[in-house]
Amino acid sequence: MQISWIKKSTLLDFPGKVATIIFTPGCNFRCRFCHNSEFVLPEKMKENKVFEDLISEKAFFNFLESRIGLLDGVVICWWEPTLQKDLYDFAKKIKQMWFLVKLDTNWRDPEIVQKLINDKIIDFVAMDMKMPFSRFTELIWIEEKVDNYKKTAEILLNSNIDYEFRTTVIKNYHDKETIEEIAKDIEGAKNYHLQNFIWWNTLEPDFDWATFSKPELKEFMEVAKPYVQKCTIRT
Ligand code: SF4
């Protein structure tokens, strides 16, 4: 498992739990608003010697062992963990230490998500819904299979585990109609979370950015609410 960075403790990233987060290098997407181009673009990863400075699995598991009884779980997240070939075995090893496991994914690999759920390796999944299924390439810049997008969402909607769909909302890209369309795509979802975009170090340097006001975000929440069980916002 390639580990770029560890945040030792967080109360914000695994709902209701004290967790540690590990960040994995590389992503198949090229979101125009991504804040982490140095961990996403191969040329920048090379320039920043990302693969030379990885944290070893041994060091990570030693750290985890020292946190038994202090942490509830581990979040495996950015930049896209399903690119890691040994994700299953790595997550299983964490689970065998009796930690809860949360996976944050951009939905690229429904098969691994299904297998991790079926084998009770993961306890929570957070999945990005950047755009409605019908417009999904507008923000990610490269072609991907829309089938995978739909399949991963369906897997979560039909599962018994906890999950959250989330959208980073950006002016000029999202409006009430777009949010309603996304909410319809995930109709019945347990949790749908809207978070405001904050401009910082974007992958597209002159990304046309702007943030919504709190009242505007609340309007989005009201639009989405009829379609999902719970909708929350982060301003
Ligand atoms: S999916 Fe996340 S990590 Fe990947 S390019 Fe988009 S914002 Fe960046």
C-alpha cells in the first residue's frame, strides 16, 4: 500500500468516530478544482518525489498498534485509494486489528467496493457526486465510464452499511437544478452532504471559482431533502 501522508487523529472525517486518516498517492480523475495536483498529476508527483517519500506499511501498522483503545477507526482516502492494488488486503489487516474502516472514493471501481462490503471489511463509504450522472465529465476533465459511477452508487444505495454521498458545490457549475438532478440520481440515500468549495491551489490554475453563501447552500439543501433521507451542509 502506498501511503503519502497520515493525519494521526481526526474527529471530522469518520462520522461519530475518532479516526486516523491515510492518504494514498495518485488519482484517475483530473478535477479542475482539485487542491492536490502534486498528488494527482504524475509529473508533479515525480517533481515532488512523492514515491520516494512514502510511509512504509510497517511504520503505519506500528503506529496503529500504539493507538489500540485510543482510536475507533481508520479512513482510507485521497487521492483515490481504489487505484491501490492491495487495498483489500490492507483494509482487511486494519479490520483484523478491530478498527472500523472508512473508504473515501470517487467511485471508479465498483467491484472492489462491493467485495469490501460483502466481506464486511469496511464500515462506511463516502462517495463523491461531483455532477449528475448525465453530466459527470464536466468537472473531472477526462472520460470515465458512467456505468461505474452508477454501479458504485447503486451498490451503496442497496447496502446495509453506512455511507454518504457528497458534492463540493461550485458557482458556475452547480445550481438548484443540478443539485436536484444529483439528489434524484441517489434517491433514497441515507446521507447526502453538500460542502462549499474553497479556492486554494487548484489543478486548473485559473479555475473560475466562487463560493456560495450560507443561505444559498440552505436553498440547495431544501431542494435535495425530498429525495434523500438526510441532507447536511458544510459552509
Ligand atoms: S477525485 Fe479528488 S483527488 Fe482526484 S482529482 Fe478529483 S478532487 Fe482531486
